[in-house]
Amino acid sequence: FTERFPGIVVEISERMSSDLISAIKRQQVDIALILSGTDDPSISAEVLWTDEWMVALPKGHPLSSRDVLTCVDLAEEEVFLSDTMWSSQAHVLIEEEFRRNGIEPRIRSLLHSRSTMLVMVMARLGCTFVPKSLLRNTQNPDDPGIVFRPFRAEPLVTSGSSSVSSSAALPPPPHAA
């Protein structure tokens, strides 16, 4: 991108989806990747990809032999979720999935880091949820302490968003010499 458009500076900022939508409205951000889209008519959002949820369980956990897990399966399990003060709102979607199924999740703790959540799973203190696309980064085949199983839930949706009224179109690339 920088070779094709040398005059454009790309700054990357990680924030919660709601903060990114506000930043788009204030014209502090031209484009954002947000979770679950938006109903705001002043924001244009296009689904870029969807991702399945996986449950991280301690190896040997009674549920680890199941092919797919549901909220009902996990109703009595303690779970570690991301603290929305520090991370994306993805785990709010997990809470909503439990509630849609008439179950109040047993949240053991809200944590800052996915790594910490996985350490808690390895310590057999509960389970957590991971987008499937991250498994190649989080599942270490040399570490037998965690197993991942698909979680039957609404997929995690990531959208590219910008202001409807934005004229932030890319300039044509410079002519080749």
C-alpha cells in the first residue's frame, strides 16, 4: 500500500468498536475494523469476514471429548472473559449468546489479556472463548494443557466501516515512470 500510495500515511489505532465509530463521526479516523457492524445510519459498514468461536478447555475436562459445545453444555462452567474496559467487545457477544439461551454465564473473572485467560484454562480454573482464526497463534501443539472445541453461537463478524458522507476515496496511484 505505501509503495502504491506514498503520500498517504497509515496510522493504526486499537480501540473498542464503539470508540472507533465515534472517532469516524468526529473525522479522527477514516476507516475502522469493528465487531458486529453498526446500526448507525451515518456509518457505512461492509462485512469483511466472519469467524467461528472456539471454547478453550483444560485437557481432560469432561466436555473436551464433545465435538461441539453449546451454552447449555457450559451453563455450570466458570468462564474467563475479556474486560471490555481494556479490549474489544467480542466477549460481550458471548454473554449475549448465553442470555439468548436463558442462561446467565458464570463469569469467574474479566481479564485484560487472552494469554492470561489461556493460562487460567491451563490451571484448570475455568474455560474461555477464542476466535477460530486465532488458533494457529494460540494453540501450541507442544502444550497438551488446552483443547479447543467449536462453540455453537452467532459468529464473530468483523466489518470495515467509514462515514457515509466521507469523501475519503483513495487517490489514483502515481503514474509509473
